[in-house]
Amino acid sequence: MKSKKHIVISILLLIVFGALGFLLTKDYKPFKFGLDLVGGTELVYKADTSKVDNVADAMNSLKEVIERRVNMFGVSEPIVQTESAGIVSGNKEERLIVELPGVTDIDEAVALIGQTPVLEFRLQKANAAEITKANPNATIDDVFTSTGLTGRYLSRATVEFDPNTQAPLVGLLFNDEGTDLFSKITTENKGQILAIILDGNVLSAPVIQDAITNGKAQITGGFTALEAKELVRNLNYGALPVPIALSTSQTIGASLGVSALDAGVRAGEIGFIALAIFLILWYRLPGLIATVALVSYIILSLWVFKIIPVTLTAAGLAGFILSIGMAVDANVLIFERTKEELKKGKSIYESLHEGFSRAWLSIRDSNVSSIITAIVLFWLGTSAVKGFALTLGLGVLISMFTAISVSRTFLFAIAPRGDSGFKRFLFSNGFHIK
Amino acid sequence: MFVVKYRKIFFALSALLLALSFYGMFTYGFDLSIDFKGGTLTEVKYSDVPPTLDELNTKISALDLGGFSVRPSGASNFIIRTKELSQNERDALTQAINGPTASSTIERQNTIGPVAGAELKSKAMKAVAVVVLMIMLFITFAFRKVSKPVSSWKFGFATIVALAHDVIIPTGIFVFLGHFKGIEIDLLFVTGLLAILGYSVHDTIVVFDRVRENLKINRDTNNKEEFETTVGKSVAQTFGRSINTSLTIFITLLALFLVGSGATKDFAFLLIVGIIVGTYSSIFVASPLLVTFQKLAR
């Protein structure tokens, strides 16, 4: 018997969703909430990558450096990510996004990241003297050419002392890549001046006497012992491979975040209950099934949010609540169609069959348009919009499964073979009595 | 079906609303938030008796930060909008708005550079255009098998008119709200518009799908029926479900609007307006338009 199969699957589904729902209440894998719901600071930096060849590489090491730095300050669960903006709009801009949950003092947060020094090695141009003579305000870029050797190739910095004068020095040791690059630069440009530039200031500008192949260099900048020590510390924590500038910052107080989260959850609960009442009153037995399918939709979605994980923001929650309303759309279309077939005098079983198969086309077409919208929204994406797009898009996909497959299985499991007036009433809806 | 028969009345109603929206856009302009023009937004919360709006205005204007606006938010919060502030200016602002009768805490502070804002603005407009175009292409594709008596791109075009309708009227309403209530056009607003686009087309598809089906039945049964009658029949058959699918969303949105967080209140309101306008346009604009197109082609 066909309905026997549906009954077995239905029971299995109920057990699975019951278990999933139960596990949801246990804190196996916590939800990830956005800063606007837990409070914290988000900083968006624009990275100047005009001087680097391998942008992706430089951004990666920039990310690592900032991560090290943020971790050092003991912020819990910071997020550091890079973003390539404007691929479509043409002007390629590289961004670094730093999210610091719990940090609500923006100055502290900016300072925490901003202190990272940018160290560069640059060759002085042959006509440097003329340039500075002609233009006393000549910038570093005017006088020096980039060599590509920067702080990202540094393996370690140490405080040293000049054996003759006892003046403090900063000793640098490059990593393998840096050693090769440094050796190449010093071999090819013997006799030229290689300036060591920190945060745009020339620290020292020694003449290259000989090729240096061991990857070691020294900065003699007339440091005091304390300055040398600070510089070494900053260099070791990470010199930035590319300069960055703060373009956007956002701080949200913890209390504001918590109340936004509570309000969002409450709105979801009330919305669900009101929706369930409507479904059951208007669509009767199928409405009850749709409500069960909706519960399974909510359980599945929440699990997907946990597993991916989707960062839930206020807008993301709104998207999810909206998707709860949209998830039952397919059910509404199916049940209305079923009623039409019942009116034509078909049996309950046949009508349900027709309802599902005839409504499918319009369900498919309208969901495709929602997915198109979600994809474009995701592309538009700052974090708030991305959260909305993701919950909306996932919602459409998951609801296709729950509203169609799950509710179909349940309905056919309970669909009666016989056709009494009362049974027909149960499967019809609205003001239609028979 | 009265919807198709009296379509000119409904077209006129839509035209009136559209005209009002354009009137609002051109006379009041868009009140853009810092998302799009850059600047700093500071929300401050007072623990005791908050200062009056006038007191705050005087204090902030003493800082000489250029143009700014202060808007009360809730019982003890104020939202202050200024140009993009440097660290020193931020500190000065925090100092100035603190006390004397109540201590203050900065609830949130957003700073967006003018470049980032401008970029987002162009991206947002592109996003709306891309969604509209993609949906039109999709509808044209989905209805490609329909050719008589109206070609499939006309289904797509009618959808676009309805979509434009659904974007312009809520925007118009928000322009009026912006002028009288200080609601700003921010990124969430654009997000909402895009969500309306994606949703409004649902209802349109439901009706069009039925038109498609009825045309096929007529063909199979060799039933010579006026296109106008077919569309009217299709609208009548799907009327209930168009309303009900919107109603389910309306219910959840209403909950979001009434008890949801302040951050998404305006957003929920926009969506509610959008759902209502979108449902209206699917039934009263998009489908009757098909008939108009078919009559024009003859």
C-alpha cells in the first residue's frame, strides 16, 4: 500500500525533526550573532595595494598580521577578514574588515590596530638630489622607488648594540623569501642607497656596500634604547605589508544589542503563533500539517544557521522572520489548488495529488525569482545586508523541501481513502463548506 | 471579472499614487542616511533625566562641527548625525553631550567615509536595476512557450511595470515620511526594496501561471475565448490565494513591526507597504496590463 510507505516515512521524519529540535535546545554549537546583536566594534580599512604585485598574497599576510595583533589584546572571538570590493563596479578596492565583539571603545580599537608599523625598503632614485632641490616638499614616492621588500618578509627583529659606539640598533632577519629578495636587491644595486622607511619616514639610508645573502640587516636610526625596543616589539608583532586607512567604523553598545536580539526573537515567536492560528483556522487539517511542516522548517533553518555558520544580525533575523511567512506560501498555493479540484468533484486523494502537481510550476517560478534577489542582495553586501540575503535565500531553499516534500508526505500519510462529507470538509478551506 | 473590466480605474489609481510619489521625490528629495553620503551617527543614552532637544542642539553647535541633526529615539535616547568625525571630534562630542543632570553612554556610533558611501550608493542603484532586469529575463524565459495571443516578453514587460510600480510607491511613501518624520533612506531601505521586488513577483507569477494554464486548456479543447475573458477568469481563480500568500507574510511582518527591534522597525514597515502595494499591482496592474498589451498589438 502506498499510504503505508508515507506513514512510515512520516513517523521517521517526526522522530528526526523531534531529535533535531531537542538538540537545538542544547548548546552543542552556539549561534553566531552579529555585532549589532551582541555589541562591539566593526572597523573597515581600505588597503592601499597600488605598490604590490601580488594583491591577494599581500592581503592575506595583512590579515594574518592584524589577526595576531588583535589576538594579542585578548578580544574574544574577533573576526578579521579581507574583502575585494567593487569587482563589478570597476574600481578595485581591497578592504580589511575587523570585528571586535565586546569592544565598545572605538578609540581603543582603532589604536589597537593602528599602531602596526609599515616597514619598507626602497631604493633612492639616481636624481634624488635634483628632485628634492626642485621640490622641497617631494614625498617619499617622488624620491624613492619601491623594491617590493616590506615588513611582511620579516622573520624576526631584535635589539642590538653597535660594538663600537654602544648605540642601540634594530637587527632584522628576513624569512627565506625575504632573504632571496634582499640578496637580489643588494646584488643588483651595489653602490646605491637603500632607504629603510617606517610609516613613511626614512629611518636610515645606508649605501649598499656589498651583496647581502644571509638575510640580515640593521637599522641605525639614532634610536634611544627605549625607541629601539618599541620598534622591535611592533615589528615582531607584525609590520603591515601594505598601508591601511580607516574608512568606516561602527560601535554598538552591548545592552542595545541584547534588547535587539530579544525583540527579534519575540517577534519571531509571535509571528509564528499568529501564522499557525491563521493556517489552522483557514486551511483546517492541511493547515495543521502546514504548521508541522513550518516547525520543521524553523528547526532545519536554525540548524543550517548553526552549521554553516550564518552570522545572525538584526537584519538577518528580520529576513528569517520574513521567510517564515514566505515558507508557507507553497502550502497555500497547494491547498487552494486542492480545494479547486475538490470543488470539481474529485476525491480527496486525487485532489491532493492534483494540488501538488499543478501548483508546482508557479511555486518553482516564484522561488527562482526570490533566489535571484537573494544573490544580488548578497553581492550588494555589507555585513548587515549579507545576513538578510543569506537567511532569505537559505529560507527559500529549505522551505521548498519542507513545504513541498515534508508536508506532502504527512498529508498522504493521513489522506483518507473514503470520501465522507466531514472528511471533505477537513481537507477543504476558507468559506467553502463541502 | 471586474478587475479586467474596470482596469482603467485601477490604472488611474496607480497613476495617481505614482504621480504623488514622484511629486514627493522631486519636491522633498531623498533624505539619505550616512550609509550613502558618509558621516557619523551617534546614539546616546541618558541614565537619568535627559537634556532637552534645545539644550543638546546648543551644546553641539558650540563644537562647530558643521551641519548636524539631533533626533530623540525612545524615552532616553538621542540620535545625533554629523559629518564624518575624527577621533578628537568624537571625543569632544562625547564630552559635550555628557551631563550635567544625567550621565550618558554612547550606545552606538557609526562612521562612514564619503567615498565608501558614494560607492555603496551606486552599487545599491545597480543592484535594483540588476534585479529588475534579471526578473524580467526570467519571466520571459519561464513563459517562453506562451506565444499566442501575447508573446512571452510581454509577460516580462508587464511584470517590470508592476515591479517599478512596487518600488516607486513605497519609495514615495518613505520620501514623505522622511520629510515629515525624519526617516532616512539607508542601506536597509534598499535591502527592503529588493526584497519587495523578489516577493512582489511571486504573486504576479501565480496569476500569470494560471493565464498560461488556461490558454493551454483553451487550445487543447479548441475553446475560442477572448483573451480578456481568459485573464479575467485567471485573476478570479487565483484571487484568494494571492491575498492569502500575502496575508501570511503580512502576519509575520506585523509581528516584526510591532514587537521587533528598533533597528528593523522602519524596515518592517517598508516591507508591509511593499507587500500591500505588490499584491495590489499583481492583481490590478500586471494582469490587466496583459490585456491592454494584447489589444494594442491588434
